[in-house]
Amino acid sequence: MSTIYVSREPASGAELFYSGTQKNIFVNVVEDCPRCKGTQVEPGYKKVSCPYCNGTGMISQRLQGGFFYQASCNRCGGSGHYNKNPCQECEGHGQSVQRRQVSFNVPAGTNDKDRVRFQVGKNQIYMMFNVAPSLKFRRDKDDIHCDVEINIAQAVLGGTVKVPGIMEDTYVHIPPGTNSHTKMRCVFQLISFGR
């Protein structure tokens, strides 16, 4: 089983945080060769018994002093088989790189640098998300922040201001005497995270 690391930018930050998304990407994975089905041999042929070790995978060698020792056959690599007709597509390796399309769900609440693992055939893929910043919102863990400008009259006398939301806007009461950079909490629809 091989592990492949893929890095992609799935969606803008706040929208991804709220609703998640579905993505399709292409990845290169190592799989059994489609021509020889992993046998390493050209279709219609078979591996033959190695003529140098008679199919045992081992050869005997004589040392000085008359001693013998066994070693792996250097012709067949100890397999006992010889490939006279290697697959032309994978050159007798039995595996080749295949391009596969992968569809996956990015759950709501996904953060930048979050990772997810899933299978593509025999391969295990680790996906790391690079979440693009939003133009309107900033994220701080599970909170979303935005800046809203008010005029001097609203700051002194108070009033109501429209605050952008991810799915819908809302209105917030500004109390009289509000200073610049005052932080106010708005409660929007609760988000169910899939993580």
C-alpha cells in the first residue's frame, strides 16, 4: 500500500467553514498494470523456470578449501522464475502509474492544514487542505469575524447596522457611545461540523 500526499485549495474560508463542499481532483496512483494485470508478463505468456538455478532460486558456490554455500540466484533474483516476455507497458514491473479522478466531501468546519485520509484502490491518500482566505470574513478557530463600518452619528447616537453573514445578512443594534474597534457578538444559525 502506498501513501500519496495531495494538497489542494478547496474553497474560500468562511463559506467552506459554514457549508462544506464537494471536490473532484485527479491524482496519480501506482496500481497493477492494466495490460498484464500485475503478472509482469506479456498477455498470452508465462514466466518460465529459471534455467540457471532450475527453478529453486538458489545456486551453490564452491569456496576455497572445498566448502560449498548457497546464495540467491543472480539471474532470477531468487524467485526461481525467468521472464522471457516482459510486459511492454510496465516493462515487466507489474505496476504502473495511473491517473484517477477522486470525488470527496469537504465537511463543514474544515480548517486550513486539516488532513483527511481515504482509499483509492490499493492506495491510501492523505489530503491536506489549503483553505483560501475570504474577502469578507476572518476565522479564529470556530468563530467568524468581519468588520463593519459605522458613521459618526451611529457611533454617538446609536442605531442599527447591517452585518454580512455567510448565508444571510442580519441587523445589529449599535448602542450610543460606541467606540471604534468595538467588538460585538452576533449569533447566526448554528453550524453542524462533520469533523
